[in-house]
Amino acid sequence: MLYKTRGIVFRFTKYGETSIIVTIFTERFGLQGYIVNGVRSKSAKNKIALYQPLTLLDLVVYHRENANILRVKEVKCIHLYQGLHTDVRKSAVGMFINEVLNKSVKDQSHAEEICRFLIDALTSFDQLPFNANFHLVFLIKLSRYLGFGPHSSQEIFSSWMLSPDELIILDKLLTASWEDSLSITAEARKNLLEAILHFYSNHLENMGEIRSVEVLKEVLR
């Protein structure tokens, strides 16, 4: 059957000569794999751009329970990124967010709430002036949708050493909005990121290393 849904592209892999298999987190069905034929051909007119990581989509898809690979009937972009593609700092944060999503968002439950959150977060990040602390606020907010969000800074602090000043900042991050601009040194930002990622690793199996962290640290120095 055909269904309408919104979604966020997580990743794609090449398939055959001109096709791809794209993994999309959908509002209606959670994480799904779709085969898209001919999108890499010379006549595709850059349609591959619709399937780049973090692209926000309106979709009409075929869906069948327990099917591993499905098909897309119609697709269009919800929001055409501006800052995310032109600002090096935003691009680095986007790369980090994409890697975190691929490693952490697996469950199909609460798909609608998670998808809505991601669309709002990514649209806000693209449109608002650059905030060097966005990724920290994003991680904290995302963890709540994944079912293990901290109620207090002590839950993160208990497994990672932070200075008293960093602990105060962490308290502020727990209630921060996308627009909030907190004064944080590069060193404190790095320590807080490591603490929050360690918190993730304690709650998620196979979280593993986030390779884009080093790029992020360089850009946000």
C-alpha cells in the first residue's frame, strides 16, 4: 500500500550501476530502507541530491510489514538547507549529528515524536545564527526521545569528571533552547561533549567511537 510520510535521510549506499539503497527515518514507520533506481544515471538531473544525509523529505512510499527493502513513489524536499551547506562550522556539526543518529536511533517506537524533533532541530540549526553549543543541547534533547535523558546533571557527572564550573554549565544545558547562547570555553565544551557521549555509551549498545568528534573539536576551537 501507499502511504504519505515525512523523513530524514540517514545514509545511502550505491547499488548496481545507477541505483542506491537509502536509509530514511520516517515519521510513520521509523527506520526504513528504500531502493531508488536510476538516481545515479546521467539523465537523473541531480536527483541524488535528495538523498544526501540529513535531507528532510516529504515522501509517498510503498510499505509492507517485515519487508527489508521498499520503494519510494514520490519525493520532495521539505527544507532546502542554506547555512548547513555554506558554513564550515555548521557542516561539521551536521556531520557529527548524522553520525550520532546512525549509531543511536534504531528503535521504531516513538517514531513520530523523534522525526518531528529532528525536523525541528535541523531546520532551526540551519536557519538560526551559528551556535557553538548546539550539538550539546541536541544530544541532551535527543537522549530524552531515546528514553534515557538525564533529569539532572549528576546523572552525567556521576560517570565522568567535570569541574564545578562545567557542572554549572551542564545544568544550564539541560534546560537550554536552540536560541540560548551560553558562554563556554573551547576546553569546557570539549569536556562536556566527552561527558555526554560517555553517558550515551552507558545507555546504548554498540555506540562505539564517533569519528567526527575530532573534526568538530578542530572547527570549534
